[in-house]
Amino acid sequence: MTPPMKPLMSGMRPTGRLHLGNLLGALDNWVRLQDAYNCFFSVVDWHALTTVYEDPGEISANIREMVIDWVSAGLDPERSVLFVQSHVKEHAELHLLLSMIIPIPWLERVPTYKDQIQQLKGKDLSTYGFLGYPLLQSADILVYQAEVVPVGEDQLPHLELTREVARRFNYLYEPVFPEPQALLNRVRLLPGTDGRKMSKSYDNCISMSASPEEVKQKVQQMVTDPARIHKTDPGHPEVCVVHKFLQVFDTETVGETEDDCRAGRIGCVACKKRLLTRLNAFLDPIRERRALLEGQPGLVDGIIADGAERARRIAADTMERVRAAMKLRV
Ligand code: TRP
């Protein structure tokens, strides 16, 4: 008999439609990990509130969009538990109980805390929720007794905090929680159309749900070798955004294209055409799945309801053990 798969947990804030950078930097990893782990993936709406609490109106629309993006990308709602954080109140209860045992300095020294306050200067982040959100993340993870957490590098301090909190709980009461391991996402670097990091705040993204027309516009905007004026001029693929995309989306012929570019045998227009074909071939199955889900809103509702139910069952079990360990049972 094969041993049961280890529990894995991760989450994403519902901040709007995902772009190709999100897909290749995180979501793709999740899709792959479904084969090896018992996966819990959460749309963490309470986390979104920690920074957009003044303007929560968009969160619920973004939740649906995110679930649609996830399933279109290949997350399988039958195998993995896809759910919305706020539908599983156990996260909040565990967060509260863990707040009894975490020293405040552990939260204050999380590097993202001061960084974010600096970066989001226009917002008042001197709130209790913002200080505590890494602990909420710990609760997200521990409530499923997850052993593995796929994240980007920026999240490593939060994982370290989670391990420390788990250790402290286990030491003070009973050993309930495994210490979860971070699993660094394999990132395939994709720049934005202007060559900077692909990011919503730079307006240089290609959305996962972009139509062929939008993709065409984006590819046309892509920055190529500025030193190249005529098609016969030798090109420098290392400074070209189209080349970086071909390295990801056209692995088979990118070497040939690179040689042709350096030798002045292929022009930027032809190169962009080639990329456009490849990108559309990559996005077509994703688009098809999105169209299917958009056409049947009930499907998405069903996925979200079913995910919440499955998540709750596991989380409720953990909370029974937590309450018992903390002598909270009458
Ligand atoms: N804090 C994470 C981020 O901002 C999102 C997140 C919330 C998360 N809960 C989680 C990630 C649990 C992994 C596991 O990206």
C-alpha cells in the first residue's frame, strides 16, 4: 500500500486577476505538487483585509476570479481542497489561541513588517491585524497540520515564525503540530513587457485570462534590442524581452532563433509573431477552461462550497486537539 500523502498548505491573496508571472512563479508549482501531496489551497481574504481594510469592496469579486484562474491553470478541485479562508472559522479561533502564547517582539521583528509599512506609506498600517498577520498565516498552516508549504523567498520569515510558534505550543501543552517545512517555488523568470519585473503596479503584465487581441497588443509593446534598427543588424537577445519569453514558451526552437537574431537573419517583427503563436497555444486550454467556468457560475459556487466543507472537517479535528491540549473542554 502506498503511504498517505503528506498535507501541504498554501495561500494567495485575492488581489485581482493573476498574470503570467504569478502562473509561472507559484501556481504552476502548485499544479505539479498535487501529484505528491494532500493539498490545501486557500484564497486568503482575511489577509487581503489586513492592508485594504478601508476599501474591502473588491475582495469578493476577486475571490471568484482567483478560483477561476486556479482551476483554469490546472488545480483540480477533486484532488485538492480549494477554499476561501473566511469560510473556515477555525483559522480565526486558532489565530486567537496562538495570540495568547506569541511574544509581541516575535511579530515586530518579522522583516516584512517594517518593510511593508515603509513601502505602503499612504496607508495606516499601525493596526493590530497588520502586526498579527504572519500569525494568522501560521494558523492557516497549522490548522491543517501541514508539513509542507510552497512559498516564494519573501515568505521564508513567516515560515520560520510558524515553526517557532508550533514548537512553543507543543512545548507548553502537547505535541499537536508538526513543524512545517518551506518548499521554495521553482521560479521561471518572466519580465514584464517593459523589461522590469512583471507587476500589476508597473502596468506591464500579461494576464492569464488575456484575450488573443490583448496578448497581441502586449507582445507588440515588448521591448527588444534598442540598438537594432534594421532587420539585418546583429541583435542582442540578452537584452530582449521577447527572447526571455521565448526561453520559457518556445524551448524547442529558441536556440535557433537566438542564432538567427545574432546573425541578423530574423527581425523583431517575425520574432514577435513566433512568440504570439506560442503564447496563444499555451493560453488556449487555460482560456477554454475559464470560458467553461464563466458560463456556469454554479460550478464555481460548488467548488468553493465543497472546498470549505472538506477544509472544515480537517480544521475542526485539529481544533478539538488544540482545545483539549489547552484544557478548554468543559
Ligand atoms: N502571506 C502570504 C502572501 O502574502 C499568503 C498566505 C497566507 C500564505 N496564508 C498562507 C502562504 C499560508 C502560505 C501558507 O503571499
